[in-house]
Amino acid sequence: MSRVAAIGAIAALALAACSSGATTAPSAAASAEASAAASMAASTAPSAAAASAAASSGTDMTALIAAAKAEGGLTTIALPRSWCGYGALLDGFTAKYGIPINNLNPDGSSQQELDAITANKANKGPAAPDVIDVGLSYGPKAVSEGLLAPYKVSTWADIADSAKDASGNWYGDYYGVMSFEVNTAVIKTVPQDWSDLLTAGKNTVALAGDPTGSNQAVSAVWAAALANGGSVDNAQPGLDFFKKLNDAGIFVPVIGKAATVASGETPIVLRWTYNALADKDTLKGNPPITVVVPKTGRLGGMYVQAISAYAPHPNAAKLWMEYLYSDEGQLGWMNGYCSPIRYDAMVKANAIPADVAAKLPEASGAVLPTLDQITAANTLITKGWPTAVGITVK
């Protein structure tokens, strides 16, 4: 498959999010080449400060920093340090602004992030998240449930209109492609495609989350559908595929993590490229890890950021968003193998070092579904897994 131009990469992704049909992600290698060439109210009501927030390019950063520091902290949720470079980003924010971060439930799912907001509407304590980072379909869902406060970062114009809520409730942040993370000390024949998983051996294949609530796990099931007669409009073959894996004793009903991959408990884990590559870095060859983007069923997925309408630290939440959507934050995501939403604008500004752009994995031909397709697939898989596959992942 020929490589496509890098400029317009994120625009293509963004259009996929809300257009009438899925589109195809650009080649990461081509992206690297292009970059080198370019080288508070009532306790049960939303926080007044957060709810009224709709910053523009005229954000008074001095005032925002002072207000954020006065709040004394920031509460994030479901941000593993190895996910998309978040370890360095969390540390970098605290080092830059002196604001400590309380990161709740690092391995939580997108649904659990929304649940945490809902459960803590009347709680301004440490269990209430200020910000969330969730799969694309969970952004509109959170809006429909009244859980988000609008905010537009200073670099708002760099985010394609179709990759953000017009009112500023949620906004795309980065994306990756579904891959196989393989412990080659255990698996001697590395699977190159989905069909190879059917002969991987007993107790070898795992998901990186619970498919009834984890966006990453749901996406893995959907990617399997694409490779087995399904489509972006038909995820059922993915459930059928996992039933085959489970019936054959190949599927492991354990949430796969770096530790379970290393121990051999889950020697093959299906996860986003950036998470698999981060695990490879973390394990440092002990055991050796190979990351494979399958030949077929290449599915890309975008995540979105948002501020809780009930944020205990609304100004710190805004400052966190400003940090993430600055060049510094976007490069932080790239260092974690993620393709950031402001990629195109940064290429044009010659703001991406060639060695950083080169970290992005080759995943040409990946399908980027529309928001409607994501919502439909998410509903089918989360509701259908218990009966179609019939096993609990935990």
C-alpha cells in the first residue's frame, strides 16, 4: 500500500469522527518524513467557574496560573503513566506549575471515568475527577448526561472543527491503531494477522480491558470484526471471533498489562500501538516484546479530553488543558507514540523534531470510523459480549 502525505493527517482523522463514512489514516512513516522536511455553586450543581468557561486565544495565562495554583491541586483519572507519555506529562505539569496531581484509578476505563463524575457530583474531595480522557463515543455521551463543562484552549483553532464539540465540551487529543503486543519468549511464531490468533495456543490471547466498558477493549473486538467479514457498520463478527477464541481455550479473561505480558500470563495482548510500544520500552528486552500492526482489520481510534462540570479544581483543570494542547504537551504525547491532534499545525510551524516524529509507528490503511459508527459498535459490543462470548474479563 502506498504511503500518503502527512499534511492533513489529523484533518483526515477529524473528518472521520463526524462525517458520513469512515476514512483511512495516513502512514506514520510518511508523517515522520513530512515533519523532517518541515523540521463554585451548590454542591450538587456544576462548578460555576467551570460551567462559564469558554476561553479563547485571548486567555490570560498569568491570571489562570494564579487561580489554578490557589486551588492547590488537580485530580485526573484513568491515566496510566505508560499510556501515551502521561508519566512525563503528569510530572512535567507539576514541575512547571507547582500543582500536585492526584491521579485516580490509573487503569480505569472510559465508562468508569464518567461514573466517577456522576458518583461525586456532591463531593468536592479527592475522589472527584476534574478532567477526563475518554474514547470518542464517551464525549457526546457525557454531554448528554450533563457531566461536562465547556472550555476552549488557546490553540482551539488548530483543532479541526469535526474533531471537537462546537461548544467546547470535548475535543480530540490523540489517536493510535490496534495492535498485537507479543512476548516472544513465550510465543515463538509471532502472529501477523487476526487469523493467526486462532492457532496461537491455549491461554495466550487477552484484551487490555473489560469489553463491557473499556474503549480499548471494545476497539479490539471491533478490529477483529473488520478482519473477519465485518465492517465499520457491522461489529458482530468481532464478537463471533472472540467466542471462537474463548471456546478454543485461547482467550485469557484477564485484563492484560505489562506485568501479565512479562510473566507469560497473557503473552499476547491486543492494545493500542502507543501502549504496546510503551510496554516494550518499559520491559527493556526482559522479556523481548514484538509489536505487530496486523495486516488486516487495522482500526484507528481517537480519544477526547474534557473538564468535569463538577470539577473541584476548575481553574487547574483549564490549565491542564492549556498544557496538553501547547506544543510541549503535544510533543509529550508524541514521545509516548501517539499522534496528537495539533500535528498538522505543528508541522507547518516546524515545531516537531524529526526524531520525535519518527517514533510514530507504521500503520497505513487504518480505518477511522465516524462518531455514529463508534456509538453503534460500542453499544453492540458492550451489551453483546456477556451473551455472545459469555465470559467476564477482570
